[in-house]
Amino acid sequence: MGDQSSTGRISGGAGGRRDRPPTKGRRPLRIAAWSTAALLLIGGAGAGYVYFKIDGNLESVDINAKLGKNRPDDVDNGSMDILVLGSDSRSGANARYGGDEGGARSDTAMIVHLYEGHRQASVVSIPRDTLIERPECTNNDGDTVSSQRRAMFNTAYEIGGPACAVKTVEQMSGIRMDHYLEVDFTGFKKLIDELGGVKITTTKPIKDDDSHLNLEPGSHKLNGEQSLGLVRTRKGVGDGSDLGRIQLQQAFMKAFIQQTKDVGVLSNPTKLLDIADTATKAITPDSELDSPSELMSFGRSLGGLDSKDIQMVTMPVEYDPINRNRVIPLQAASQQVWNALRLDQPIPATALKDSAGDKGDAGAMVRDTIPVPTDTAPKQLG
């Protein structure tokens, strides 16, 4: 939604410093805040060096220019919506994670809704196997690809990159995305390692040879490789579907976000610069977030956000009666979710009641080693 507050948020528009072609996978939300914190703390005589070092890492895509004016209204109610994608491109440094039958696909997709004031957020995960009506898009060669019914959601990114992914999400939700962020496998791994790992507790064994993961119940400090294996595993959790993996991803991201506040580098400018350097190499933002100053403003607006302030859900879906390996949106329930976000209101529990998502125990298999007390959960998102 449109963002006009004085906390450094950036409103929608067709502006943008440059439009660099997106790489095959780059981009989570907290990364931007860490990147900008480095610039705030280092300063002094080295500020110019820091600016250009970080600025040189950033590659962006001008979503506004690619999509034009035929988009949902940019409603000014103080909220912000960001599409965050993780790519499963197998090219380059990502090739070790297995073969791919086509181009890069969006392995993870989340709509992050920041409520007015940016003190609370709702995150709606979209299963990659969701069958949707994909809109007409321009592919990576500049040719027009016709719309398609019963297309898998992640094929939007495959055929038309970030712009087609944003266009598909906006058609589904009726909500204009204010920003776009993308994260790749290699960048994700390096960021976790730079942060010193993520501490989690597993309540059941998690073993998946495909994702190179073998965790016994108990406390673990995961390095980047292990963290990547955890958020990508399907066979090791729940019923082996993408819905179980989403729950696991959500649990891990809460642990990750919580620990970024306690990693102990805020008093160490050199360490923080290393993190900012790694983070900005790991993300592809839209063109309104592609400079250190723009990221700084964005980071400031996220400063008060904690993991306990974030509600994570899956878009309401049911298993497809024709193909049980796919899911389809529950239209009425999904509309409840989109209406709530559009009006900057909490997602009602009734919207999730009949969904096949957010079921099972996959999400309970992983938790932060320091659980957040339940009585601190925000009332609005309870």
C-alpha cells in the first residue's frame, strides 16, 4: 500500500535510480535492516568507502517501469506490502542443489504486510504448488506469454522473472506491492554463516538426504548449509508436502529474526560491515530500495519489529481434487485475508479455519532456543 509516513518509508511510483537485470536468484526482510545499520554505525572518514562498497553490491529490478499503470490502487493508509521471493535457480553457485527442468523458479513466496507504524506485521506464504490463473506476462526475452489457467504459482517467476511474479500476486490479491525483495541459496547461506549461525531446538528428528539434513531432537546451532537444508526440506517433515515445508520455514524465520537482535555485532562496526556486505550481495530489491540511503530509510522503519510481533500464515488452500500433489486457493477465505491486509486489519481466524495450510505439526518441530513468552504476543495479531 502507499507509504507516506515520515519514518523513511518510500511511496510507490515509477521512479528508480537504475534498472539492472535481475540475476537468477537473489533476496528476507530483516536483511535490509542489517545492511542499513552498518551505514549508520560506521560513518566518519570511511563513510564514502562504505557507501560505494555497499552500493556496488546492489542489483535491482524496476518493477514499476515493467508493469506500468495497470495495477491495483496505491492506497495510502500507512501500511506497506512487500513481495519476498526465494529462488530455486540451480545455475552457478546454486547448481549443487540439484537439477532443474527449466529456468529459475520461486521456491518460497511471502507477502509481508507491515501495519501502520511498522510495529506489527502479517506474513502470508503462498505455496509454490498452488494452481492459479497466471496473467499475460512479458518473458525474459521480451516476448508476450499468454495467460494460463491452472498454472503453478511458481511458473510466473520462471517465465517472466520478478515482474511477472509481482503481477501474478497483485492479480490474486488485489493489493499493490510497494516493494520486492529476492534472496538466493548462496547468499542465504553466507549471511547465516556471517551471523554466526542460528540456534534452534528440534522436537523430533529431521532427516532428508535430498537437502543434506540430519538433525536429532535437541538444541542445534545451524550453519548456513544446515539452515538452507532445513528451510528446503519436504520429505523430512509433516506429510512431505509444500505445506509442511512452509510451516518449517516460518518457524525458522522467527528464530532467525529474533536472533538478529542478539548477535552482538552492533558494537563492532567491522563485523557489521561484513554482514552488510554479505547481505547486499544476497538480495535483489526493486529499484526504490537499490541504494544505501534508500535501504537506510527502509531499515529505520523496521527498527521496532520483533519476531513476537509477526503473524505468519499460509494462504487458505485446499488440495486439488484432480491432482492431490497440487493445491488450489479457497476463494472466499483467501478474499478475507486480502481484504484484511488491504484495510490494514488483522487476519481473521475464520479465514484460516478450513485451510489445508497451517495444519499438522511441522511448525512445532522447530523453535527458537529462547521461546518468546506467550503473554507478550501482540493483541492485534493474537
